Amino acid sequence: MTYNAWTRWPSREALSRVGVSRARRLIAWTTRTLALGLLLWTTFNSGHANGWGAAGAVVLVVLCGLAGWAFFRTTFQHRLLPSLGLLTVLLGIATLAQSTGFRVAALVLWCACAVSAMERLPLAAAVPVTSVALGAYAVVNNDVWLTTAATATGIALAGYVLRLDAEARGNAQQLLAQERAAREAEAESAALAERTRIAREIHDVLAHSLSAQLVHLEAARLLIERGADPKQILERVVAARGMARDGLAETRQALSALRGEMSPLEEALRELVGSAETGADVTVTGERRPLPAEASQAVRRVAQEAMTNARKHAPGAKIRIRLDYGKHEVTLDVRDSGGRPGELAHTGAGYGLLGMRERAELLGGSLEAGPYEEGFAVTLKVPI
């Protein structure tokens, strides 16, 4: 047994009654009641308990009760010196009771002090206190020495067994508290991840929609500055209004996706191509199957952003979208045929590609983007 084991207090969970079953509490209170009843009965049925002796016995019984209650409080607070002081008071009362003729009461007090010390104090303090209490018990007891030794040993072992049982219960309570804390932390982490996912979805939808509107509104501004035909300006404004309407629809779709109500990926890509002004086609290869929500959303958002970039930097270019279902990953490839750079080719801060790459990396995938022949290619790979 190590030095720490000798000086370590039983945990607060072990010293409290938390986790004790109702049946065990009933047994404990019954035992205490019987011990207290025996103490009172032997005290007040003794020939010494009359007159001033009875008054003194009452005072000592009340003092024992207060000292016992205080001992339980100080040991729960892990205060060694006050606990030892209270046990000294109880042992002194037992010695006084023995000297005044209350022999049975003294024996009960000594045994109670021995069991309580072994159960609630550090072993380095419990062993000496228990030895003193049981030594006094053995000196006073007039049974055969073997019986007295066996009884004293049994009382010490009973206190130690109670200690082990309390520590086991305390360890169980600590593990339960740690498990609850871990579950709370896990729930908080899941909630934070969900909030992050919602924020990312809303950001991507708004970034796509507002970026597309900016393309048309900026073009309308340039046309106004050049004194272009009002019909051309009106077309750009109408297109921006359409993008705003599409953005609202995409926001609703994103909210539906967050609730798990997503349309099939192929259908979503065809709807995206159908709403584009530039010529585009979709090719799907591999064995089609449902994708995890995060992977499906990543493919949708990357396709939207890639098409927005194509309209912005190469208006009128032919766009080809290929979706390939592999065995372990899904691949989205968006390529444009290139063309004359648009009037808005140099606008923007390049956050679109950065956002797509971050989304892919969060899912353990990758995103490659760069020139391809005369145009530009974006390739997304997401494990499934």
C-alpha cells in the first residue's frame, strides 16, 4: 500500500449518501436506531441514572449526538484536525461513561468510533484511532480474550469493508458525472458543428446568389455609363431580378436540405443547367446511389459556384458538367470552353474558389481548379 493510499481521504461522493439505494439507507438507519436505542436503554435503566446522574446522562447523550453529527460534517469537508478532535471528545465521553458505571454505553461508543474512523478518515489517522478505541474496548470487556480479539478484529474489518464499499460507490458516481460531462460536451460540439453547417449553407447560397446578381448589376452599370441601348440595360436588370428570385428559391432548398428533404443530385444539377443562360449539359456516369447530406450539398454548391465563375469570366462559353459515381468517391467535373473575357472578369476577391476548397477539405476530399485547354476546369472529389 502506497503512501498516498494511507493519506488519501475517501472522496466526497463516497462520504455522501448519493447513489445509496433505498434499501441500504433503510438498513443503515435501522442499525443506527438500534445502536442509539441500546445506548439510551442501558443508560437510563442503569441504577446510576437517577437524580443528577440522569441529568448528566442526558447531557452526555445530547453531546454524543452533536459530536457525531459534527464528525460526519467535518469528514465530508476533509478537515482532519476537527475530525480527530471530535473523535477524541467521543472517546473521552466513552471513558467517562465507563468510569461512572455506564459500561455498555461505553462499549457501544468505542465500537462506533472505531467503525466510523475506519470508514471516513484517511488510513494513516483511522488506524491509530481505531486501535485506541478497540484497545479500550478489549481492556474493559470481560469476555474470553480470544472472543474479545475476534470481536475487535471483526469490528475493524467491518469498518474497512464499509470504507471499500463507500469508495466503490464514490468511484461509480465520479464515472457517472464524467460520462454526463462528456455527453454534454459531445452535445455542445454537435450543436456547434450543426450551427457551423447551417451558417456555411446560408453563406454559400447567399454568396452564389448575390455574386450572380452583382454580375448583372455591374454590367447594367457599365452599359449605363456607355450610353447603351435601354433594352440591353433592362435585360441586365431583369436578369438580376431573376437571380434574386433564384437565390430565394435556393435558400428555401438549402433549408429543406438542412431538414433532410433534398431532391436527387442529378435532378438538382439538371435544374441548375436549365436555369443557366449559357449552353451547358450534364453527364452522369457510374452506379447512381444516394449520397450523404454533406457530400450532396458540397457537389451542389461547387457546381453552382463553378457555373457562376464561368458566366462571370467567360460569358457565352459552353459548359460541360460530369458527375461520376466511383466505388469510394464521387467526382464532379465542371469545364467551360473558354471565350472572350467578360466585362466583370477582374471583379471579385477570389473567395469562391477558396470556399469550395475549404468545403471539400472539411469532407476529406479535394478540389482542383485551373486552366484547361482554352477554358477553365473545376474538379471536386468527395469520399463516400
